[in-house]
Amino acid sequence: MAELDDMIARLRALGRAARTAVPEIARECKSIVAENIRAQRGPDGEAWPRAKDGAPVLEGAADALSAQGVNGAALLTLSGPEARHHLGIARGRVQRRILPTKGIPAPMAEAIKRVLLRRLDGVAK
């Protein structure tokens, strides 16, 4: 009977695994965006345009980035002038995408998969 109870508990945990993984997924995605910022590239891997003097740009943008799990979804938000650069409405009108806007980039999809598989593996054992 104990074996059956354990199996039932693991099946119930499986149903919650994805939802409970969301905060970790948000942190992983934030880490990927922060790495893109350090590498001076957008979520699509394209290099950002440099400043007029050739200097790197938006080096502190990771500080304007937050990530959290909200209602079962990973939510990344950007605030301050970095958000205006992302939209292309900052002074100079140069757009430097920081967050993905069309689909989930491959590195993020792989991170999501990795987190979910780790969670599901933990439940199955």
C-alpha cells in the first residue's frame, strides 16, 4: 500500500512540476538576457549597433531587468531608459532589442526544457 501511495503522490507532483518550475525558468531566462547584454546582442543573436563613438552600449541594462513567475508564466520586464532603447524610442531612435518579441529564442527554449526535465526527473525518482 505504501508503494501505491508513493506512486499517487509522484503523479500528483508531476501535475504541479511545470507550474512550480516557473520561477526557476524565469531566472534562467533572465540569465540568458543578461549574457546577451554583456555580449552586446539582441535575443535573436544579432549584434547591437554601437554608439556613435564606437563604444559599447547599455552595459548596465541587466540592472533594469527583472524576472518572476506570474500565474504560471515566466515574466521578464525591463524598466527605465533601457526599455526605451528596446522599443527604439530613446534619443537617437536606435533600436536595441533586449527582450524577445517574436517567439522564444533557441537558448531560452533549451533552458526551459532543461529546467522542466530536471524537475520531472526529480519527481519520477
